[in-house]
Amino acid sequence: MAQPLPTAGGRVEALSDVMYDVVTELYNCSTAVDALDMYIDDAKRANDQQALQAFEQMRQDELRHCDLLRAIIRNQVQQGTF
């Protein structure tokens, strides 16, 4: 569902469903990175190398996903469509 956004001129324009999804998923991605930081710390304290390696790889994957989503937003902003 499109979400209303105020513009600089005071008009309200809807955020497209896709852009809403991108912004929402970027938030979810950053939340996942925060959680994985805690899991990495836990694995280090437990000296669990297998879990540590898995969590670090998952964190790198999430950061890559965040970068992809930020690039979409950056392109939309540069084009003046966001």
C-alpha cells in the first residue's frame, strides 16, 4: 500500500509500494545486522568458532543486502523520484 509523504512544497505524495518495500526491508536488514553483532559477541565469548564463522558470514550477507537497497534509494533520489 502506498504511504503518503510530505514534499518540500507541503504537498503530500504517495510513496510507491515498491519504494515502501525497499525502505522497510532496509530497516529490517539493519535490525538483522544489529542482532548478528550480538550473536557474534556471544559466539566469541563461548569460543564457538563454527557459530562465529556462520554469524560473521550472515552479517556480511546482510550488509551486502543493505548496500543493494541503499543503492536503489540513492538512484531514486538522484533521479528525483524519491
